[in-house]
Amino acid sequence: MLDVLIIGAGPVGLACALEAQRRGLRTAVVEKGALVNSIVGYPTNMEFFSTPELLEIGGYPFPTNHYKPLREDALDYYHRAAATEKLELRLHEKVQSLEGEQGDFTVRTDKGQIRTRTVVVATGFYDLPNPLGVPGEDLPNVSHYYKEPYQHATQNVVVIGAKNSSAKAALQLTRAGAKVTLIVRGPEVSNSVKYWIRPDLVNRIAEGRITAYFNTTITAITPEAIEILTPEGPLTIATNFVYALTGYHPDEALLGRLGVEPDPADEAHAPLFDTATHETTRPGLYVAGTVCGGRATSRWFIENGRHHAQLIAAHIAARQPVSAA
């Protein structure tokens, strides 16, 4: 039997595993996808907004020759940290449910079951995009994930959204030769867009290289066009591809099956947990990282979420015996 099972092999999940294992707790990580699966899905050569030291886990220095690391730097770093610590990883194994109680949990997956005394949920949110809720959203020329611009040279591309991901995608696509239209629900490009990105996008819109519609909503998508409702009325825009970069949310269905109770007073449906230990209302079940913010996905990042690992590991180690090796 394990002492600790971490669900989610992102940076925070790995940090939890490192801290638990260093305290002599028998630990494993189960992940439905690849190691640091969300980062694998990030755009090619994506630049993090943080400097390397803010992304470090387990005290390992983050080597890079970039002031702000790239996606590929992070993939290499987290892979090396997991390998160095010889973490037990169960990748491409999807968790389905949690049975039992503290001290004797059974986690059921699509490949079997895992017995453990405690469970840490560090599942993040990147795998579930916020839907538009319009006809045609499931067409093959629509994606909630942007990777790189090169396949879209000379094509008409619509980008939906006005925050960092949308801004960077619109700029990259434009510079790769795509004809970009930006659809924004609000009155302007969000002020939350990073200070070195926002002026670039605003200026490209002003000079006409990017066409932008503000205070505008999507009503339907077809293989050849997108239907929008602007302040001046309905409009049809010819397009070859649509990037609906409208954000993401935690897997609330999975959290419910695990027994994570949402805070009824929180509009973001964040989990109820003890902020000193990160234990939820189900004894022996903990939450860590971005999932702690519920649908308010900007509350926690790698930078502050990684510190949850020490709180959780210390609490687990103090209250239970360590398994025999």
C-alpha cells in the first residue's frame, strides 16, 4: 500500500511527490496523459511569463539560457527532476473514482486499482476548455488549443478571446502570413494581457494588419465561415480555421467522484479545504495547485502552487506511520 498517491503529473503534482518521498513516504503519481501533460500541450516555443527560479521544484536549479524559459526548457527540467528522484509514475492511466477512507483508500483507474493511505489531487484545468455553446463548435476546423502558426499561412483565421493566449496567437499567426480576425466579447483587449504583448496587439489592430470586433459574440460556426453578432448587427466572416481560446476549467465531475466538496460561498466553485494543510472535507484527501481555485484559474500558478507540496507532505508525514520499504 502507498502512503501517498498524487493524481496529476504536472509541476505541482511532481513537487508534491518529491516532498512526500523525501519524508520517507511511499509515493506514486498517476496521470491520465504524459508527464507534465499540460506543458506538452502548450504552444511550440511558448515563453513562460516567469523567470526560472519561480518554476523550480524540489530545490533543483532550472538551467536555461533564456531570461524567461521556453516550453521546451520546462519539459526537459521537469522530466529530469522526476528521473533524478526516481519517482514512481503511472502515466496514461485515467483515474475514475475513489473509495474507502483515510488510511485505506482504493483509487480505481482505467487500468486497475491502487491502494493508498492518502490522496493528493493536483489535476489542474488545462484539459477542459470552456465551451462557446454554439452550433459548429465541434467541427474539425475549430480548436480550443493553439500550437503554432505555420500551417495557416495565407489562410483566413479567426481567434476568439482577448487575453494572453489569444493575443499571442493572433500576433504569431499574423506574422506567419495568416489573415487574422480577432473576436472579443468585451469592449477592448483585456488589461490583463502582459504589458509587452498588449501594445503590440493594439498597434497591429490600429494599423489594420489584424481585424478586430469588440463587444461581439459568436452565434454559429460552419466549415467555411463564422457567424457573429456585432454592435452594428449580424455579420458573416469567411474563415478556414477558428481558434476558440476562451479559457479552461477543472474537471468538476472527477472532483465530485473523488469526494472534493465545492465551497458554496465561492462563485468559482473552489474546493473546500484547510488552507494550512490543504486537506479537504474528506479526511486524507488533499488538493494542490491550480485546482484549488476552482474556475478562478488565475488564483494559483506553478509559482505559488508549488509551495502547497511542503504543507501537504508535512501534514501527512506528521499524522501517519511510514510504510515499510
